[in-house]
Amino acid sequence: MDTNNTIVPGFDNDRDDSLSISLKKAEGINHGLFVYLSGYIDTYNSNFFQKQITKVIEAGYINLIFNCSALNYVSSTGIGSFTVFLKVIKPKGGDVVLQEIQPKVYEVFQLLGFSQFFNIKATLEEALEFFKNGGTASDSSVFPLVISCPVCSKKLRATKVGRFRCSGCRSIIAINDMGDVTLG
């Protein structure tokens, strides 16, 4: 079995007590890597996080699936780190998927308005399917879609499944893969 250092030389030379990062090659995904996160990402350890993932990118892995099932907290600085990765990887033809993100972590992404920029998938299968389809959503999607806010009736444009805040009344709106709109 590959260790972090065999996948990315020197990866385990640095450590942080509040964030554990494990790597696993993503077989079948070109330049793909699973990044398992455990702990939390905040202002104090975000530099460590960025340094470690920069090593991953420099090693040639540009299609990253972050497994967030054991990630308990992400501050706005931590979300900024994920944004940096996207900015570096996208021009190289890669992408980032956040998988199994915990509800309280997802809420931070939503409140800061970043949930629309990231590919957030519930399962490993959905994450793999995303990359196997060339970084696009599978099936014949109903998106983009113009919807009406159920509270204030303001017309909004939805580009994908998720939870969003209405720009008119600030209500949280959920949109499923069929385009159905509900509160919250």
C-alpha cells in the first residue's frame, strides 16, 4: 500500500496536531488523488494545509477529491485555501471535488457564498462520476434554470443543485436535481 511519502515525496515531513491529511491515488482518474481530511481547518493551520496541498499539486495531481467526512470545522480562512487550490488547478485542466462534507461545514460554505463555486458530492460514486464525465455533471440536467423564490417571487437563475440565498428576501432556497424548489 502506498504511503503519503511514496505518493508525494516529503509529504509527511510536516505535521499539524489539529489537521490530519492522508493521500490515496484515485485509480481511473487522470492525475487524480483522494485527500482525506480529519480535524479542522482554521486561521492557525491554514498555512500548513495550503503548503501540503501545494506539494500535491506540484507532484502533478490536479484532479483532487477531498473527503471531508472527518472534517469537523472550516473557517473562512480554510475556505479561502480551497479557493486558492481551485485557482491553481483550473488553468491546468484540473478540478476539485468536496465529498461527504458535514452539514455544519457545508453551512459555512453556504453562508459565505462559496457553495456555488465548488463541486460538492455526497458519495464517492458521485465524485468519481464527475471526473469520469470530464468534470461535468452527469445525465441530462435541467440546469441552468430560472426559478421563482417561494417567499418573495423574485426570479433567480440557478446553475446547479444546492442551497442558495435569495438575493431579494435573503431566504435560503434548496433546489434538487429535478429543479424542484423548496425553502431551506
